[in-house]
Amino acid sequence: MDSFCRRVVEFMYEDRLNQFISSFYELYLRYNHLGEEGFLREWFNRPIIKNLIFYFPPSAIITSFEELRHKKEHLVRTYVRTYWSFCRNPRKYPVKIEEAMNFFGLEDLDEEKLKSAYRKMVRENHPDRVGKSRESHMRMVKINYYYQVLRRYLSDRCEEALQVR
């Protein structure tokens, strides 16, 4: 049971990390008042434990969760620190839709083309592939940031179109 619980906890932690990376700016806006420690507690740890309580005995949860938390803590803190430092100084990275489109090499803004360009850039620039360095992490932060800017723009445009009708 413990090994299965450990795998479930690991999956949930990875899933939360992927959700964080894909929507870090929105999460920053919602949780920045808590600080990094509060965010980790409220957004990573608490929901994972809350979901696990329904399926596993407390002893398995405590053991598995604590093991993984200690194992992944540095990685998650590094991601949060890096991405949120990017968000704390938005004037350092002013973004226009045109600039974000040029970053991805898009001539017209289409959701499928954006996803395709984003995935291609992630494959080419991921730190696991090109080497873990500050530059590669910052490159991924920019890729994710520009992707979120364009996703948000497309989302806002769709909402406006629905309101006009």
C-alpha cells in the first residue's frame, strides 16, 4: 500500500507542478499575498493531502507525502522562486501581443498554431534536454510567459465575441 500511495503522491505532485508552470502568472496574481511559503502550503501541499485522505490511511499519507515533499521541495521552490521573480517585475518584461507572436514566429494568431509553436519551443529548449542552467530556466519562463499572454488574449477575445452576441 505504501509504494502505491507513494506513486500516487508523486503523480499528484508532478501534476500540480505542471499546472503551476502552465498558469503561473494567474496563480501569482491570486496567491502572491501569501508569499512563496504560503503558496506552497496552500496550492501544493494542502490540496494533495486533502485528496489523499479519501483514499489512503493517514499513516501511508504521512510517510509517502513527507518523503516526496523532502525529495521534491528544492525543485518546486526553485520553480516558484524563478517564475514569481519574473512576475514581480513585470515592467522588466513588458509584453505586447505582437511581440509575443513574433517570439513564437506566428504571422496570425490561431490557437492550434500557437499550441504547436509552444510545444516545439518547449521540446527544443527544455532544461532536461539542453542542460540545466539559469539561462535555460529563464528561457522556459519566457516561453511559458509569452504562451500565457497569447492564451489570455485569445480567451479574452472569445469572451468579448460571446458578449457582443
